[in-house]
Amino acid sequence: MSTEKAIEVRGLRKSYGDLEAVRAIDFSVRRGEIFGLLGPNGAGKTTTVEILEGYRDRSDGEVRVLGHDPQQRSRDLRERVGIVLQSTGIYRHVTVREVLAHFAGLYPHPRDVDEVMELTGLGGKEDARTRTLSGGQLRRLDFALALVGDPELIFLDEPTTGFDPAARRGAWDTVRSLKALGKTVVLTTHYLDEAQALADRVAIIKDGRILVEGAPSELGAGTGAAYYRVSWRNGDGLLNQRETDDPTRLLHELTSDALARGQVLESLSVTRPTLEDVYLQLTADA
Amino acid sequence: MPESRSLGSPSFASLAWRQYRLERKMFWRNPSSAFFNFALPLLFLALFGAIFSSNQKNLDVIVPGIAGMSVLSTTFSALAYNMTFMREQGILKRMRGTPMPSGAYLLGIAGNAITNTALQIVLITCAGKVFFGVDWPKDVGELLVFVVLGVLCFASLGVALSHVIPNYESASAYVNAIFLPVIIISGVFYDANHAPRFLNGIAQALPLVHLIDGLSGAMVKGTGLSDHLSGLGVIVAWTVMGMFLAVRGFSWEQRRS
Ligand SMILES: Nc1ncnc2c1ncn2[C@@H]1O[C@H](COP(=O)(O)OP(=O)(O)O)[C@@H](O)[C@H]1O
Ligand SMILES: [Mg+2]
């Protein structure tokens, strides 16, 4: 497989007993990009990333992560990957600096511990025992622990769930700084705005299937959900909306009709669907 | 598992040592664990020493008995609690995502437990000598053999037990359901040979009574290793089973309930 790709997944399946959590998905992640897996709870995001991280064995399909099969759990791969799990604990009776120094010592070329604390917003908390940290601070420590080994590829499973808006912005900045360093990031989220703000490419996943995939700005067009929305107000102020694949024709009809009757189309607009429209439409329970 | 190291990766030994040092640091910082580990056996020793203080023969039973109990509590109980806690907290899972080899990690954790065993044995031996006039161990080599075997046996059984403990809240119920009956029937507090036949039969099938016998031989009676071959056999058999179950049932993650 090509070395341009950090991750390649083909026909990946995972069943838990009778439950098919992941049903033959394909995607790839280029080196240096931020790839978002966006989907509602239970969609199969965690299952997918934990297979890529080597925590779970797949039921079928092919998976390559930095040239390795993660199921083999090679040490080389673990030295090059940083992981933020959806939820996990940490040693209680140590300080932030001690635990980071411990983890740094597990890697061949760790980053500077102070620098990582600064980057993840833990500055000032160096000497706090981990058990005194708040939920948000613990999540930053998760980030810091994932970055301290200076990995090429970072997995973030719902990294900002439970954050207040300011903390989310901070985490987003951290993720962007990783991209600036040329790192590859795989991010799962059920927050649409997060995927939109961070990801170069997004795959929307639901019930174990990828429904669409592409750049957030392109996702509306191109795929099955292609349409334009035309809206305007009548003379009586009522809002009208029509969806069409051919806005040119619709606009021509509307405007010539209005002109013929000597009316004005108030607030006339033509919009393309946003990622939000696509997401809501795709993930709405049919 | 493949452990191909890239250039500059820390060695297995240095990683195990690093984990060991962290575990020691955390042990001393957790006041309750440090207290129970050292105060409890000494308290037992003081109480029974006071009760039997007029009777050297009983004291000679109590000191190796408490030493045996210490091996059990520092390895079996401590590891069953510790592994259950770390699994539930997700600490095991987090470590699994790092380059730390599993073997080095477990070695660091077991080394921590074994250090406590060693400290307690030394403490009990000294207290026995200083306060109760029990002689210094007759056969230090034999003492080492039994302590090492006892540690391997009960450490592996403790890890194995942690696999069946569903969560940390229930851990003390599981551990004590085994620990208490076993120390009572195995002659920690009296000579096991005076117990009812039926209980003695059960005790003889378990490893602790043989460990205490061996410790008693080494510390008090001066009987050589050759007098304890069948007891050693029982301990080794439990060790093999414990290791098998500890490795086979090992899970890095909390099972979903
Ligand atoms: N270890 C497991 N055993 C059984 N079912 C599981 C397990 N992990 C996840 N599932 C189920 O698989 C589906 C996908 O879960 P998950 O991958 O956690 O989704 P997401 O991360 O998108 O919320 C859910 O229905 C979940 O209940
Ligand atoms: Mg999830």
C-alpha cells in the first residue's frame, strides 16, 4: 500500500455477538491531514478507532496504520502513535509533571514535558496531584499524555465532550497546532461544528456504515444530498421555500412570474445545504 | 508479541525499573496502603504476642504464621485489589496504548508488591526477635526459597483472582471471602495440626499451610528443605495453575456489564 497514506481501511467489519457495530467501511487518511469521523452515539466510531489503535480485533477486512497491521501490536507502531481514549483514568497519587515525565520515558524521542504542558493548557498545574484535577483538566492531561511521545499519528476519540466553550476552543487550537507540525490526526466527534472547524475531510458514520465522505465544504454538494434551497417572501410576507437541483430554471420561473404580475420577491436567496443540513438529513432516523 | 525496537527505544529492563519506581512512589504516597501494609501485621504480632507471651512454644507458631499471612496479604490481596482498580480506572488500557511492553509493566507492578513482602518479613523477623525472644532464622537460604516461592504462588493467584472480580466495590468481598477462611484454617494463629480433621484436610490441599510450615522450619525449627518436599510440591502446583490462569484470563479492559 502507498506510503502517502497514514491509514488505509478496506471492508472493515466488527461484530459483537449478533450486533454488527461496523459494517464494511472503507476510508483512508493521508499523512498530515485531520480526518474526522462524525456520527451520533452508537454509530461505531469508538469501535473503528480502537481497531486502528490495536485495542480490538476486527472481524473482517484490511487495516494498515503507518504500514502496520495494528492487531499485531508492534512496538514500532506504538512508539509512533498517540492515543486519547474516549474515557480512561490515570494514576492518582502523582503530580501532572511526574506522570508526564513517566510517559515521556517510554518513548525513544519524547517532547519536552514543559512544552507539552504549555501546549495543552496545563501550565500552572505542574505540581498538582492528578486526583485534584477537574474533568476538563484531566482531559487536557489525556491530550498531554498522548502528545508527550511526539507521535506522527494521533487518535482523538471525542476529545472535547464535556468541555465548556472556552476549553473547546483551546483544544481546537491544540489540534490545529498538531497539523501545523505535520502530524496526522484522526478525530471522532458527534459535534458537527467540531468536525467543521477542524477536519480536512469528514466521514459521516451511522449504524456502522459510512454514509458520505469528503471535505466539510464539499459534503453538501456532490453527494446524494445535492440540492439548492431557494427562499423568498410573498407580498403578504409569507416565507416560501423550494428545493431544487436546477436553481437556474426555478429562479427564472419565479422572477418572470413576479415581474409579469408587477410584484417584488422579498428576501430572495439561494443557498446550498451546509454540512449541518447533510448531517441532520443523513442521520435522521428514517 | 513482536517487540522489535527501533533505535533509541528504552530497554525492557529500564522500562520495568521505571514502572517499579513509579509504583513505589505511589505506594508511599497513599497513606492508607502504607499503613495497612506495615501496621497491620505488626498489630497482629503485638496482640498475639501479648496473649501468648508466657508461652514460647505458641510464640514460635505465631511468628512464622504472621509471616505467611504477610506474604498472602502483600501479594495475593494487594494484587487482586490493585489489578481490579487499575482495570476499572482504565489505567491498564492506557498503558496498553504506550510502547511499554506488557511484561515490563507487570514486572514493575509485581516488583512493588514483592518489595512490600520483603519489608514485612524483615520487620516481623526483627520484631519477633526483639520483643518475643524468637531466635533469628535458623536457615536463611530456606527462608528465601519459601518466601520467593510463596510470592510467585500468591502473586499469580492474586492476578488470577482479579479476573473474576467484577468491579472494585466488590473486590474486598471477593478477597476477604478467601483470605479470612484461608488464614484461619492454615494455622496462622495456632498450630494447624490441632484443627479438626476435615478443616485440616482442606488446608493441606491449599498452599498457605505449606508456606507457613516451611517458614516455621526455616525460622524456628531448623528443619531443612528436604523435610518440606511435598509441601513445596503443593506450592509449585498452585503456582503453575495461578500463572496459567493469570495469563489466560488477563484482560486490559473492564468487561462491559
Ligand atoms: N465491547 C463491546 N461489546 C458489545 N457491544 C459493543 C462493544 N463496544 C461497542 N458496542 C456496541 O457497538 C455499537 C457501536 O459502539 P461504539 O463504537 O462505541 O459507537 P460510538 O463510539 O460511535 O458511540 C453500539 O451499539 C455499542 O453498544
Ligand atoms: Mg464512542
